[in-house]
Amino acid sequence: MILPFSNEVGNVLTLSGLKIFSGLYKDVPKTKKQKLSKTMIDLISLAGIILNAAHVAAEHGETAGIVKGVGIILIAFVIPNLTFHTLLHKFGLRRKSWQKLLFGLVLIGILTGLELLFEYYIVEKLHSKKQ
């Protein structure tokens, strides 16, 4: 459930400004270490999307799995890539690192909730069509 959001967790940790997470998930990696770190986190995230879609497909059928996969891509990749950086920077101006981190984790929690609602909706629609 949280694996598809691994890239956003890495992004939030990096943007929090906490020194320990410096360079963990750079938007534009410059060093080999940053490139490897970003690639590995993206790999975990994409594997999470695939596993979630496969799980739904195994439980509720191929169509549900495909819809779930597309939905997760939108919720875990497209929406955050278009909004997270801006939201964290606007909120983060003159904020402490832990406040940026908390705000980012709340945003990830909201997206995770959205993903769960989306899956519930898919399953309910499929069950109502079968009846």
C-alpha cells in the first residue's frame, strides 16, 4: 500500500531540509550516488504499483487490476509530481525541518487514503455489475 509512494517519501525527506536526508531523492540528481538513490527509490515505487495492480487483478479480475494500476500511477506519480514540490516549498518557507517533514507526510497520508478509496470504489463497482 505504501510502496507506490516511496518516491514521495524520499522527496519529502529530501525537501524537509534535515541534513541526514540531504541528496536522498533529488529531482535532478547530479552525482552517481544521487542517481543511484533516486533510481532505487523509483524502482521500489514502481514495483509497489505493479504489486498492487497484480493483487487487485488476482482478487477481482484483470480489468480491476488494470484500472487499479492506472489509478495508482495517477495518484502516486502524476498528482505528486505536479503538486508536491510546489506545495512543500510554499508551505516550507521559513518553517522548521520537522514541520516540512510532517506536512509532507500528511500529504502522503491523504494520497494513500485516496488510493484506498479508489480501490474500494473499483471493487464496489465490479461487485454491483456482477449482481
